[in-house]
Amino acid sequence: MAKAATKGTNKAAAKPAAKMAKPAAKVTAAKMSAKAVKPAAKAAPKATAKAAPKATAKAAPKATAKAAPKATAKAALKAKPRPANRPAVKLSMLRPSVNNMTVRVFTRAAGLDHAETDAWGQTRTPEFLARNPAHLTPMIEDKGLPRGVLWESCAIMQYLANKHGLDKFYPKAPAKRAMVDSAMFYLVGTLYPYVARATYPALGFPQYAGEVGHSDAHPDKKSEAQKAAIAAIAEPLEVFHSFFRDGKPFIGGNNPSIADIRLAATLEFLAVIDYALPKWAKDYMAAIEKKLGKAYAEPADDVRGYIAHVKAQATA
């Protein structure tokens, strides 16, 4: 009991004595006054210390820190000179080609800053071949690519959609993306070869080596091969309608995907042979053009203009 009382008294007396001025004599009154002052001494400094520094620390630095950098940042952005207009995408293309039309439509629909160069008659030059030994268009130039250039319309659209986060045209969800990829690969591997064999003779385009149309076969044999290709188009075309669209407006759902752009552009060539497209295909093409507007119509006009030209020459 004695130890506990003494310990408590010594602590209580020692604390005020240390905090306040040195007492003249150790009397009971001094102890009591020290105890009385203790709460006040603790409360007053604590309150003022907390209130004053906190208010000034918060008000002054916050205001200056926020106002000054924000103002300088805005001023710096305004003052920063803009670089010369350099297109994000440099595209070498051929206007009459639906393969080229595909990328021309996509860059416009995606709102990508781009510059087009008509490569007609230039794809076999040493300068072009040095960059693109395949001598194919469309071709884009981009510093981020391992070799600086990329050709093949589907690969170009996939690359640009990935680079710029254009999920609307090329969904990120694995299942949806797989369907878009499958539709494009099916088109390139199955439908387009039939379209090429059916339309290239009328378009005046050279056919692929090994094809009957490219050989020295009798014209009747070439005509038979062309008719066979025309007849074969209906089956894969129906696959796009019944399987890939499956009741949806587009392969991509409610909005055209890169596969839709590729398919619609491909079907443009069939006008040169007056191919009788099924009603769904006509409505589908019209819906894509309506949805994409000038982005589709402008490149399509080049293809349609060329088709009108060759048809006029054939009847002249």
C-alpha cells in the first residue's frame, strides 16, 4: 500500500515540476497548484499546437501546391509547340482492290489519322521491294513493327485494333474474338478464292499461277472454270449468313467487326459479273454502309467506279 501511494504521488508531482517553472519550495500548496495547472498546461498547448499548425499546414501548402502546379501544367501544355502533322498510319494501297478497300474503310471507321499513297505501278520498284519483298498491298508502315511494315488486310486490321484498343471492331473476349478470326480466315481461305476466279477475268486482274485462268488452256476451258467458281460462291456465302451472323445484324453483333468490313468489301467485286446476291446479302451490305457512312462509301466508290469502267469497256 505504502509503495503504491508513494509511487503515484512521486509521478504526479514530478510531471508538473518538469513541465512548469522550478518551484521555490516543496510545499503542499505548490504540489496542489502544480496538479491544478497540469490539465491546463496539457490542454492549452495541445489545442493550440494542433489547431494552428494543422490549419496553416493544410491551408497554405495545399492551396499553393494545388494552384501553382495546375496553373504551370496548363500553361506548359498551351505553350508546348505541336509537332508537325505526322499521320499515325501510312497506307500504301490500290484503289480498285477490295483487299485494299478493307483497310481504307477500317482506318476511316476507326477514326485513325492516316495518309494514303496510291501504289499503282510502284509495287515492283526496287524501293518498294526493299521494304516489302512480297510486293503486296495494302501495306502500312509503323515503327513499332519488327520490320517496319505490314501487309495483308486482316493482319493490318488486327494489329491496328490491338494497338489502339478498338474493341468495338475486334472484341477482346476470347470467344467473340475467335468467331471474328474464324470468319476472316474462312473468307480468305474459302470464299475469296472463288470470288477471285469468278471476277478477275472480268476485272482484268492477273490470276494466280496454277489456275486454269492463268494457263494457256483453251478459252472454253477458262470459261468453264470461271462458271464453276461462280456456282461455288453460294455455299460459303450462306455459311456467313446462317452460322457467323446467326440472326444478328453483323458478325460482330450490333456493330460491324473487322470481319464484317472484310466480307462486305469482298462482295463488292461480284457486281462486275452481275452476280445475283441473295436478299439478306444485299440488306447486309446496305446496313454496313449505313452504319459506317462515308467511312465505307468513299473507298467503295473507288471500287464501284472501276467496275463501272471495265463494264463500260466490255460493252463498247
